[in-house]
Amino acid sequence: MPGPGAVKQERYTGLFFYDSFLIIPPLMKKSKKILKTALPVLFIMGLTVIILITWFKGRRIETEITMSDGTALSTILFIPGGGGRFPAVMIRTPYNKYNEEWIGRAFSIFRIAVVIQDVRGKFKSEGEFCPFLNERKDGLETIRWIRKQSWSDGTVAGWGASYLGYTQWAVSDSLDFITPLLSGARLYDLFYPDSLFSLQTAGIWGFEVASDSPNSLDEDIIRKNLFTLPVIEADDVTIRDIAFYNDWVMHEEYDSYWKQMDFRGRTAAHVLSVAGWYDLFLQCQIADFQALDSSGNNRGRLVIGPWAHGEPGEASQYGGTEKTGDPKLIFRYARRYLKGKKARPGAPMKDAKYNLFIMERNEYTGSETWPPEETRIIPYYLGPDGYLDPCVPSEEGSLSYEYDPADPYPSLGGTALGKGVGPARQNPSLKRKDQLVFRRKIEEEPLILLGPLSASLWLSSSASCTDFYVLLQDEFPDGKIINIQEGGAKFRMSGNEAERTEIRVWATGYQLNPGHSLRVVISSSWFPRFNRNLNNCEKAAYAKTIRTSTQTVWYGSEKPSSVNLPVYYPAGEGE
């Protein structure tokens, strides 16, 4: 029973089974001979449907679960019919619990209870919404409430993507099974990957979730307002002063603020983690899964597909086809696990610890390690006239460009949040002067990249504090250029000499086909995906003074600059 907080209760039926009646009207239009033949079948099917409807007729209950501090959290329960005790799926969301009712009905058909809850301060739940900060406390209390109910068998699983995934990580040490889709356990990796502030994520998501009405803000206006200096005032210009946005901007370092929301490596639950090559949680999810490997208690699966931030889709414009995978596979995996059966992703995904989709090759490969054992890290060296080759250039030298923070190099697509993410066309940036371009044509055999990317660069700058970015791109035979992946790093000059700097470029699974060209672009911004460096060494939150700088990349045997590619050699195809 729901307890004293129940406010509304109604019966529902698994609508799936009503689909059976769809075949009856066409049959009625057939001849009497056909109908006579079909009558026994129709009778048996009709009786079966009646039994199933009776069995699966469950209860939908709207209730409130009161936290220990007196705050009531609005909750919907889906309790299967037929009596008994059931495993439960918990969904906690800041995006309106009514949007998740479909998953409640879907699971309950298979005799799995579902609890869907508005998080503190959102929609019908009481309290103040402070993103991420209350999810462990409120989640643990909700789990304890579930396990005390007469319909609960004590098993509780988590479900959901993005923020809903984080609510699972926050209590993953108390859950039996979690499905963090496009979500991570360590928020600092989301907002400050490689110490670079994810301005677009903080702006588009933070401003939107802080607004009184969902989807009420124009994304183009938000993007324009992200040029505001100092950056800590971008919220004031867009909507109003937002306390949690200010917190994100001011806490540049991994300090106590972020540590209280870090749940990496703390779970003993079975994990089905689903990531996307163009998702903003990608690196975070890989690190989360590796932490499970290090703990020696990893019984889960990681799937990385050709997706950006959103629900994984059946097909994809990101180098995928119908072979990408049916999203219902994730549901089936969770259902089988909760019913005590062997859970596996199922075709086209592999039953391996790491299930990795290779874009433009349009297939999954399975691996028990990250990166796969078939991957070799091969340096491709930079040189004059667009030189990009496994051999170090024979001459010594340098290449330079001017970086003006007032006109930052634009982030087109990529691992961002909002419109136009993923492998966007990069052609609009071809004529920009604030970049260095290196190019290598793919000849007879495809070049398959699968694993972590990086760059080892010898750099210098006229600014003491600046940034460098490395962009990997695919140039098609028709001249179209799309981004594969990007990454950047802060750079600090300690003297007058060039310094070697390691830049982590985000991981990928991508095949460059013969006739295409691999392009490597080096610039000093990727805006607004990341906050621009103003070249003045001020604290980023309050920086206002813009300075231009001369950026230099060195090459040759004494200062060999390279991008380090994870080249994948499929078994049986040779090196």
C-alpha cells in the first residue's frame, strides 16, 4: 500500500495486449469460410487476452513520499496486478515525472513495479531545487521507503538518462542494478573536462532548468549571451542570478564542492552504462567504467554508440545505420536481469564488457579491455605544408597563428549540448586564420580509430596563460569536412622556451575510408562548447580584459609534435 500520502489511485491495463484485437476487424471482412476456420483461434486468443488483462491490470497511484526533513516528494507508483512481491525500478527526474509514465507501464507488464519521482523543488515536489546536491539523501530515503512496501521484494534498480542517470550513481551503493544512459558519476568531469569549463553545457542546461517554464528559453539567445564578460554574469543577462550557475563558474578546481557530488567507483551494483561518441558524458562514462574494472567488482557492460546527448536511437546520422541497435534492447537487458535471467545486450551489440560501435564501418566490436587489445597507439607527426605522417619530418621549424579571444574559433557540432551537435560540417571555418591545418589522404585501406586520442605538442605563446585545442576531422572526396573528435588543454608559459604539452583528445570509434583525408586542426578556442581563454591569467569567472596572442607549434626531431592515433586492426585483417 502507498501509505498515508496517497492522493490518487486508479487501475490501468497493459495496453500492449490490446494490440491483439487489431487483427479481428480485418478477419470479419473475409468470407464466412475463412471466419469459420478462424473462430477457434479467435476464441482461444480472446480468452488468453481476457486472462492477461485480468493478470496485468495493475494500480497507478499518485502519492507523496515525505523525507526526514518534512519535504514531500511527488511520486507515481505503478504496481502490477495479480498480487505478490515485485522488484522495483526507481526513476527520479527534474523534468516532470509524467514524461516517464510510459516506462512505468512497460516494466509493470512484466511484473516489475515502478516508482517515478519529481526531485526536490521540481514540479509537484516541495523544497528548493539545487541541482545534484540532494540526490543522494533523497534517493536513499526513497529506496528505504520502497523496500518497506508490501509489494516490494527488496530488489531496487535505477533507470534513466542524463540527470536521471546521475540520480542512480548518487545511490548506486544501495541499488542492485543501474542503467546510467548518457550520464556520469563525477560531475567535475562534466563541467570541467581537462580543466576546461563547459560553458555551453552550463549555459544551455543550467539556464533552462532554472527557468520557471520548461523549454521557455531561446537557445540562440543563450548562445549569444555566453559572450558576456565576465562569464559569471551570463546568467544575469539571460534570465536572472542563478546561485548554482555561479557555483559552477567559481569552482574551477576539483575542490570540496565537487567532491561531495562525486560517486565514481562506489557502486557494487550491476551496471549497464550506455554512452555516445558525441555525448558530453563520454569521457566521464569511460572513466566510471574503468574505475569499476579497477575495483575488481565490474559485472556490467558499457555500450558506446553513434549518439549525442539524448535517448539512444535505432538509427543515426552519426555514421550509423539500422545496425546501430534497437533502444528496446536496453529495456530487455534490464527486464531480464530483474527477473533473475542472464542479461546480455543482444544483437547487433556484442556480449562483451565493452561494446563499441565503429562509425562509418557500421558495426559493433566487443572487447574485454579499454582500449581493445587490437588497438595500437601510433604517432602521426606534424610538419610544414600540412605534413602529417608516421615519420618525423626531416627539418626543424615552427608554425604560428594569431589568437584573438574577441573572435574565438567556433565550436561546430561535437560533444556539446543543444542544437547541431555531433559530426557537423566544419567547412564554414576553412578560411579562418587562427588555425594550423595538417592533412593525410587515406589510400587503399581504411584507417580505423578506436580508443583514446591524444596529442604531444611542443608549444609556445606570447601569452603567459592561454589554451590550445586539437580537432580531428574527416574530409570527404566531395570536399565536405566533418568533425570526428576534439580536445583541449590549458597552457602556461614558464619561460621563453617551447614546452612539451600533452593534450587529451576525446575517444572515438571511427573509420576513415579510402579517398577521404584525415585533417588535424590546431587552434586556441572551441567556443562556446568551452569557455574562451582571454590570455590574461585572471580567474576565469571574473576575467574581462582581452589580449591577443601569437601561438606557435614546433616540429622536427628536436621538438617532435604529434597526434597519437588509436589505430584498430580487426582480428583476421592483419596490420
